[in-house]
Amino acid sequence: MPRTLMFRTFRAPPRASRSGGFTLLEVLLATSLLALALALAFSALRGAVGAVRSGEALINRTDEIRVAQEFLRRQLSHAMPMAFEELEDNGERKLFEAEATFLRFVAPMPGYLSRGGPHVQWLEVQRRRDGHALVFDHAQLNGYDPEQPKPEDARPPVVLLDRLDDARFEFRAIDETGELGEWTDQWDEPQQMPLMVRLVVEFDRDDPRVWPALEVPLRLAASAGQGFSNNMRLRPRSVDSDPRGGQ
């Protein structure tokens, strides 16, 4: 019986297949890339948030200036030639008491605050720790007492502007020649009203706020021909010393 040669087929042992995992080096590299991506995203997000906050702060500062100017323009332009105090020694009546850092006059209040008739209103530039502040307060003309303008339980004054480097009021009236005089930071005639009032505000160099020129004509004073008295002595202020003020 012939012998049949039998050949066995030898196969190479199967290679160990990968189970789908990652090596430690790959894990570290992926983690590093992920951390870098998150850092870039966080940096971009923080920059965007900072830009939004800066924009909101700028809008708030602009609105603060705009609201303050609108309020001052309204109240000053509606100043009335009404006396809020009578001097007992000479019988003179105070209509407009003013100096560089203080104003007192009579005018109607806006909105629901106008109930009860005209109000005595005063503006004051106060010095504080963080600079100067422009403060507003008022009281009804009916029953007004200069010795005690407001009761102790009344509302506190309203701060219109704060953190100012400097601020002052200036006035303009008809001079002795009948012409419109120069601006002055002194008003020595309380029984007369100036024709115009302006507020000059200066901010610190690092403060981005800008104060546009605010010059307010007093309507009733102009219509009544007030703003000049023979014994009035105005002290003109040089315009060159005020680079931010207007003519």
C-alpha cells in the first residue's frame, strides 16, 4: 500500500490584536491639547466679558453725564424771580444766592415732585475723600425757613455727580455798558438773577468721562431784563484759564 506523504501546514501564531486602548503617551498628549484648547477658550471668553463690561461702564458713565446735564439744564432754565428769603436789616429779598460752589434759587420741580408749588432748590459742590461731588437738594417754598431748610427726617440730598477733580459755577450778566459781560465765578447781588449760568467740571486725567460745555440761559431773568444792577461788581474770570469751558 503506497504511502501517502502527509504535509502539515504550519501557520504563524496570530499576532496579539490591540484592544482599542491608548498608550500613556497618547493620553498625555490628548490631555495637553485639551488643556491648551480650554485655556484659549477661557482667555477669549474673559476678553469678551471684559470688553462687554467696559462697554457697559462707558455707557453708564455717558448716561450719568447726560442725565445730570438734562436735569441741571431744566432746573436752571426754569429758575423763577421769586424770593425765598427776606433780609430783616434792609428789607431786600433774595432771589438768587450763588457763589462758585453753591447755588440757591426757586424753580418748579419735575413730575410728581411739583406738587405744592415751586421749590427752593440748591446745588452744592462738596469736597469728599474721592474728590468733589455735585449735590442737589430742595424744599417747598411755602413755609421755607432759611435757618432750617429741611426737617431732620427729610430725604437726604441727591448726588448728581461724584469723583470730580474740580467743579465750579460761573455766571454772566449785562455789564455797566449794557453789553453781555464775561463769565465770573462770583455773584454778589442776591436780589438779581444772572442771565446765564454754566457749570465747569474737570475730571481726573485717568477718568474717561467727558463733560460737554453746559451753559444755561435763565429764561425768566432774560424776559424780565434782570442780570444787572448799578452796584453790582462782577469779577471776570479769564476764559484762557478754563480750557474745557465754552463761551
